Amino acid sequence: MIRMEKAKKLLIATSLSIGEISVQCGYGDYRVFTKAFKKAEGCTPSQYRRDFYEE
């Protein structure tokens, strides 16, 4: 839960790549991070970022 909150903040506030964000949130592999993010939030990290900026 804490990792996902940090990831969401980084997705919105920075232009870091998904891979860089996954490492900063404690995931060794961005694919594992993407799968966990999608399970928790219902969308991929890139969709989350895109949706935020389209609002």
C-alpha cells in the first residue's frame, strides 16, 4: 500500500520512467511492479499517468 502511494506520487510529480519508479519503490523488475500496480489501482502506471494529465 505504501509502495503504491509513493509510486502514484512519483508518476504525477516526476518524468521518471516506469522502470526508475519501480526501483525507487522497491521492485527489482518493472514488470512485477506494473502487475502489482494494475492489481492495486485497476490500471497500468502509464495509464494512470496519462489519465492524470488528461483531466
